[in-house]
Amino acid sequence: MENGILQKRKAFIGVYGCQMNLSDAERMEGQLGTLGYERTDDMTEADLILLNTCCVRETAEDKVYGKIGEIKHIKRRNPALIFGVTGCMAQKEGEALLRRAPHIDFVLGTNKVHELKAVVEELASKRRRRIVDVFLGDAPLPEDVPIERTGRLSAWVPIMYGCNNFCTYCIVPYVRGREHSRLPEDVVREVEEAAAQGFKEITLLGQNVNSYGKDHRCASFAELLRMVDEVKGIERVRYMTSHPKDLSDDVIAAVKNGRHICPHFHLPVQHGSDRVLKAMNRVYRKEPYRALIERIRAAVPEASLTTDLIVGFPGETEEDFSELLDFLREIRYDAAYTFLYSKRSGTPAATMAGQVADAVKKERLHRLMKVQNEISLAKNEALLGTVQEVLAEGPSRTDESVWTGRTGTNKIVLWQKQGNETEGDVVRVRITQPQTWVLKGELQ
Ligand code: SAH
Ligand code: SF4
Ligand code: F3S
């Protein structure tokens, strides 16, 4: 202990779930910064612990409950610790979390990110002992929230909050509320600020970015993409997630004609059987999806294509599943994020007939991954000998001398560092060893 020297207060922030949660956490860390907290990665030395949680699948919730259990012991040793749970699970569970874990001091919902500062001040001053605020309301988050970005090259920029789609398996619309788009000028200002701070890449975030602007009608998503593409200093513009139901030809044109918009389309199809798509309330069917992919490939031939897939949705038969495998073989995605269907109470699918047994789900997932991995490898092998432009991110996790970065198509590239390249450079790498998940190569 350094006697006499004012110790800075420390905050541990655990983030689960999607990029939207990462972005919210940056806005919460920004507020904690104004209160004098600095980040720590060690929960045991923290004065404040925040878990920004996810509940999209049961496994995500289990992880959080495990962490909440761990924190009980830390809190016992340090009763002054302030412990809060925020994010989607906080929104879903509310008060119930306190009953399950009385060592939690506050629970803040997804639409209360901006209230964190006031809540922590209240608790630190001991004016209140416990706070629960999960009122979802129907308003977008305020604009004036300070942001402490965690990345150094890549910045997350939310463009819309919430989801109106109600896919029958999904909890997100219930815990994130209705769609609200930020004004284009607010988005552009945030991108300009990130560029001024040295960020090279931005990812525009929303549950369904193609619905951007349908509420305020100030700009469509394609128009927003073009505005952001103009911001000086930004080398790469990415976005996620695109719902296939309303990806417009104008967005495809914006990507095709853009200067910095990455040729990568993440278009979650979820399934390859029309019967299952209908039961999922995914709105589109295989045929129009196929036609959309054709339009994308005709306009932007170099584009990569990725997807999300759910295996074991209620009622999925062996025949549906083999249709899904056939669809994968037909579309040939560069990569797929594959999930076992997880029952979320309160969603329509949770009470549908024909819930698939765990063992069957797992066996199907295994087969699915085998098919997709072969395709991913073949697609990467086709890049052997090509020279890729890679945004250098820095040393890889396992070896300081091996550097990592990503192509515009979002593929991870590894190469032996030569000496001159620095983080944020766009370097040229010749691909010499393509693998399923990464491309290994030599700096040109
Ligand atoms: N808004 C995005 C997805 C957000 S959730 C979109 O529509 O594409 C990310 C992924 O989690 C989804 O694409 C889906 O594949 C998966 N997912 C959502 N709910 C799920 C559930 N109950 N069980 C399994 N996977 C789920
Ligand atoms: Fe969930 Fe569907 Fe909304 Fe995506 S579009 S968040 S899968 S309800
Ligand atoms: Fe999870 Fe919420 Fe994102 S449920 S996936 S953190 S929107």
C-alpha cells in the first residue's frame, strides 16, 4: 500500500454476447472513467464489478451465472465492492436476479446504459443500497454518453437499437425492445471522432442494419454507408448484421462502388428448409435468398459470404436437415457460425411441438460442421498464391514474431513480421498456406 497516495478506484467489466454488448460496455466504461474508475482485469482488486450480460442461448446465461457465483466470494472479502449486472440477462430477469443472488447491488436494463454513472454515484454515496431499473421504454439511447473504446484500430458504432423481427426462437426483441435508428449526423459524427482518434476500421452495428432509417426516414442504410465511406482516415467500413429480408440493391451498389466498404456480406440464413424458415418466422424463403446471393455475386464477385445457422429447431426432421446440408453445398459460404437451438422461454418456439433431443441436435451439428469446414477450406485454398491486402492488427496471441490482420473479406491472415510494418498499416501478403480458419502467407 502506498500510504498517503490517493488510490484510483478500479472497475472490472465482463462482457458477454454480441458486439452490441461490447459497444454498450464502452459507453458504460466511459461513464465510469468520468467517476475516476480505471479498468482492471483482476476481479479481486476491483472496487466495482460490472457484468454486461447476454441471454441469447442457455450457454450464455450459464456462463454469467457461474461468474455471479464467483463474485459472491469476492464480495464477502470486500463488502465495499459495488457489483452490478447489466445487459440482456439483466433486462430479462430484473428483480429475479437479486432473489437468486442477493450480493448483486444493481441491475440495469438494456435501455439504461446511460444511467450507469448516476446509479454508481447513488450506491457509492450510500444514499441507496440497491437499485433495479429495467424499464425498457420506447426511446433510443441518448447521444451524449462518453465512450471508452477498447479496441485500438477498430471501433464499434451502433446505428440502431432493438429488433422488430420476432424470429420465433429469439429472445432479442424482448430484451432489446423496438427498433430505433440513430440520426445519420450523429453516426457520422461518432465515426469522425473515431477517425480523429486514429481508428482505421469501423463496424456499424444493429440487429438488422438493413432496417436502418425506416423509422426516422432521414437516410436509408445505403445512404448512411455512403456518408460514412466519405469520412477521412477510415480505411475500412464494416457492418452487422444484415437480415436477408431487406438487403436492398442500393446497399449492394454502395458496397460495389464504395471506396472503403468491405466486400463481405454476413447474411444469416439460419436454415435451408423452407418449412423450417417459415416456422422460424424468417420471412424470406430459399428461392429469393438464392436470387439475392446471385445479385451480390454478380455485382461484387470478390465478396465473401458468411452466415449463421441454427441446428435442431423444433420440428426439424432428418429431411429438413439434409436440405440444409444441400443448401450449404449449393451456396458455399466462406464461413458459418453454427448454433444448437436453445429454448428461450417466452418465445413462440419454446412451446412448439417436436423439440429435438439434445443428442440428435449435437449429432447434426457435428455433421453440419464437417460439411461447412470442407467448404471453408476449399474456398480458402482457392486463394493460394494470391496477394491480399491486410489491415495489420499486431502480433498474434501465441507468437510475437507472427503478425495477424484481416482481409477486406474478413479472413484472418498470419505472416512472419519483417520489421517495418506497424499496427494499422495496410500490408500486402501472398497466401502460401491456406487453412480452414486462417490464411498463412508472406509479406510482399
Ligand atoms: N440479429 C441478428 C442475430 C442476432 S443473434 C440476425 O438476425 O442475424 C445471433 C445469432 O444467434 C442468430 O443469427 C442465430 O443464429 C443465433 N440464435 C438466436 N437465438 C437463438 C436460439 N434461441 N438458439 C440458438 N441460436 C440462436
Ligand atoms: Fe433475433 Fe431475428 Fe431479431 Fe436477429 S432478426 S435479433 S434473430 S429476432
Ligand atoms: Fe446476447 Fe443481447 Fe446480443 S441477448 S447476442 S447480448 S443483443
